[in-house]
Amino acid sequence: MSTVLTDPLAIGSHTASNRIVFGPHETNLGYDRSFSNRHLAYYGRRAAAGAGIIVTEEASVHPSDWPYERAPLASECGPGWSEISAVVHRHGGLVLAALGHAGGQGTSHWSQRELWAPSRVPEVNTREVPKWMEASDIEAVVAGFAAGARIAVEAGCDGVEINAGQYSLVRQFLSGLTNQRDDEWGGDKERFARDVLVAVRAAVGSDSVVALRLSCDELAPWAGLTPEMAAGVASSLASDVDLLTVVRGSIFSVGATRPDGHTPAGFNLDLVRQIRSAVRDATGDRVPVVAQGSIVDVGQAEWAIGDGVADAIEMTRAQIADADLVAKLVAGTPERIRPCVLCNQMCQVRDNRNPIVSCIGDPFSGHETEDPPVVGRTTEPLDVRIVGGGPSGLEAARVAASRGHRVRLVERSARLGGAVRTAANGAGRERLASLVDWLESECRVLGVDIETEREADAEELAGLDPAELDNVVIATGALPGDRDYSVTAAAQVVTAATALDDPDGLPDGAVLVWDPIGGPIGVSVAELLAAAGRTIGIATPDYIVGNELARSGDLAPANARLAQAGVEMHKRSTLVAVKKGVAVLRDRFTGADREVRAAVVVDAGHRLPDESTWQQVLDRTGRKLPRSGDAVAPRTIHEAILEGRRVAIDLG
């Protein structure tokens, strides 16, 4: 299938086979500050599917920069770049090595030395004050960019990308937010960026690609780069580059560079159009412009190129969600591309937990060297029964059917998707539904026999031949957990699922959301009801509402949204009683009780496994059936899909 996305793109003296970019991002796949075999498998999988341009994980250009534990260091990356380049070139793609320095947005956790930055502006998250860079420091970092670029190109990379976007010293020199110098690097804020680009070009020569990732809106107009200012900066620097990627964000808006589903997909397109127009006025069509910004749907990507917004599209999260995106597009089956739901739950890994990059929809991503791939068809097909049509059951059915087994899935309710379908009703979570829609569609394409509104019969299952019983997978989901607070007879308490499925059915009056977990569900319930004009409070035992949202980068934005919606936040509180019209909260530290108005309490607490079918079969036969998802323990959507996948691979 030919689309504008699959047209070739000239970049300097090179030509990309198509206009789809797998952009730079933290993976935590590294080993000892260098690239690893896990990187090779990760990039190789996308290259094999036809990604036109792969930009490797950013490498620090100087030892003063160690922004996260497994961050690559350019001086250590030659062998890794060589292996990655070889595999990408084998499949016809271009490889660019991302180079950068986090500057004041780094950390001293691992380097145990001071941060370097243009000025003494405290890092927003850690409050660490960096060292004001001396002339010798600046010279050393510029030399580091040149040295890193030389190593990358000598290793086989087609060029390099210089980061002047998020977590970037180059951007910090460009911006009045962070560059408060009164010397030559402050009077001419473009000087550092220009010096870096000139040094890199001299190091790699005219035959290698020099690309630039540039923040064109720092979302801080009082001192930061604005779109109007960035148009001038981009036009000025374009003479030294072959490719420009437009991003946004600054020290005050880290999450804005790669936000979750609360921000519309393609949020940067107007900005990209503006910058591309300025660059074309300055350089003609010599410098292609790449659009970045939650572009995960091929339809939107095609439109952006066709309408002249950009020359290429960065679809990084989309290719984490489906490594075969380009191959499916070329094959003419874009409807079979696994959707990215913009959740950031597994692909955002820059935190102290050191998680490995992955995806809730494709847990194989990032684990290509550990988990077995779903390839090939069995020579001994089995009759497989899946009990439960939530995400875990659907994934188990999909994988089993793709391996050639005969699969039958039964679901007690009228719809498939389980708790994910309900969660998708929450504010900012709507895209979740597309994942279970995809799972259902794939199951049907693969011939899975699906029955809804069908309760599994434990007696029937127990009567199966033992060999057949081993091929029954229990994915029956979860039930509401036990309450650890009292409820009077006249009080109104509903589950979060009830509130999400039927928000209009809640009693009139004030609503209190009880959220002992601190995850996305309680917050999305509060946002949904507040948007409907309800008086909402949310109570949490934590120091901050939505504590677990820090993992996806939505913690600060979520609290801002709640505050703007007028939601009253009760922190460091436990729910001890629900009475008619009021809820009793207890301060965790003082033990003092207080009453808050609540015509109804929405309980967003833990759920427990629905073990009824599994237990009945065990009682009748003494055999423990395979289980996955919430039927094992309360699981995230990622864990549920991963377990469904694994249990299906293990069949037979």
C-alpha cells in the first residue's frame, strides 16, 4: 500500500526509505552506560518492520552528565552504535545517534558531582542548584559533542541528532528561563547551539546527517522560547543542519513534551506548520521538518504530510505499541495496527525505579531478548477455552489462535473488554477502549469463537478430560474488595466501576471519591463527575492526590486539573465511616475526625480476584487451572495482557 508516509525522503546526501521516524527515548536497556544486546533487539525489531529513520537513545557527550542510571555515554557507545547500524542498514533504514547533555535538568545521584548549566537556576524537581559553566566547561562540552558525533559516524551511523529539546543544555543556553548570563553566551543566546552544530559538522563532514531537535515553545512566555522567537532561532540554525524536529516543553513543563491521553493527539501540528514555514523561507526545501507530539494514528500522520504541515512524522510511541506498524501500513492493513493509547504507563521510564521500556498493549516491547516471541504455528493444535473476555482473556485468546489453536472464549457480560472498557469512560482515558477494540477485532480475524452473555459452567468444565482441562484458561477478572470503613443503612456507597459506567445514575448532591490506591481511576472519576457540574471531593491517605500518577508523568497535571475543576482534595486522610449525607475522614497524623458532605461515596479502592469458577473446578477435580490477570491478583492492564500472553504461549 502506497501512502505519503511511505514516500522516500531526501535528508542531506542520504535518502530515507519512508517518512516514519522512531525517535530517541529513554529505554533503560543499557549496560554500564553503553548500548546492549537488548537495544539491538529492540531497534532491530522496528527496523525489520521498515522504520525509515531510527534515532537511538540519547548519549551524554561529557562525563559531567549522568541524567539517569542507565543513560548511555557517547565515549562508550561505539561498539553498540556499530551493531545497531548494521542491523538497521540490513533492513534499509537510516540510523541517527542522538547526542545531548541534560545540563541543569540532570541529577548528581550517580555522578556524585555538580550539575553544569548556563546559570544558577535550580532544577525544578530536585531543587538542585547547578554550577555556572565557565568558558573551559563550555569548550569541553562543545568538544564532547564533536567527539561523540565522530564516534557515532565512524561506528556506521548515518549521522547524529543534537538535542535542543527537553532535558537539554543546548536549549537551556537558548532560553531566557535558564540563561541569565551577561557574557558572550548570554548576549548571544544562540552562540552555544551554533558552536555545537559547527563543531559537529566539522567532525562528521558533509556526507553525514546533522539533525536538530528543537523546543519551539517552552510554554513560559515570560522568559522562555515562544513560537515567534523559535521561528527565528530555527531559521538561523537551519543553515547548519539537514533535518529539524519540532518539539515543545521546558524546565517548567517537562510532561508537555510527551503528555498522556489528556492532551489531544497531534497537539504540536500548528506549531510545526509555523516553524516549517519559517525554515522554508530561510532555506527553501533543503531542511525537512519532522513533526513530533502524540502522533500515533497513521491517518493523522498522513494528513500532516499531505497538508504540508511536516515532511516526516515521529511515531515513537506508536511503534513501541506495534513494532510492525510500518509493515502493516505497507501491507495495506492499517486497521490491524495495535493502537497506542497514550497512557505513558510503561514507556516512560526516566525515574528511580529503573523500569525497562515496554507497552501495556505489547509487553514484548523492550523484552525482546527475554520473553519468547509469538511466531509460528503449532503442529499439534489444541481445543482451548478462555473463561473471561477482559484484556487478559482476549490476549490469551488472540495469542493462542495466532499459534493455530482452536479457541473458544466465553464472557458473562454483554460486552468484551472487562474493567478496561469501564476505565475508558473516565476523563482522559477514552483511548483505552481502542486497545480492547483491537484485541476483539484480532480475535475475530483469527477465528476465535466468542460467546458473550454466557456464564462459564464449572460443572461442565470439571467434566472435561484431564488433558482438555489443562487447556482451559481462567481470566474471570475481579470483584470489589472488602471495605475497611463502616457504612450505615441509609448511606450511599458505590464502586468506581458503577460511577464510570453510569455517572448520571448517582444520587444528587455532593460526591466524595475515596481513593486509597492513588492511581488513575479515582482521579478520572473525580474529573468526570466534576466536568458534569457535580460538587466533588477526593480523599487519599497519601501526601498528594494521585500519588501513583508520577509513573506516567501525570501527577502534577492531574492535580492542576482537579484544582481547576474545583475538586476539594482531602490529603493524608482515611475513610472511617459513611453515614447518610456525610463521610467521616480521619487525619492520619493527628487522629482527629471530621465530617465532609457526601450524598454518595465512590469507592475507588482495591479489587480482589473472582475465584469462584477456578475454585469450583479445583474442589471438583483437584486440578488448578491456568489463570491470568485479575483472576490471579489485582493487576494493571499491562500485567493482565502480559499474563494472558504468557499463559497462551505455555499451552501445550
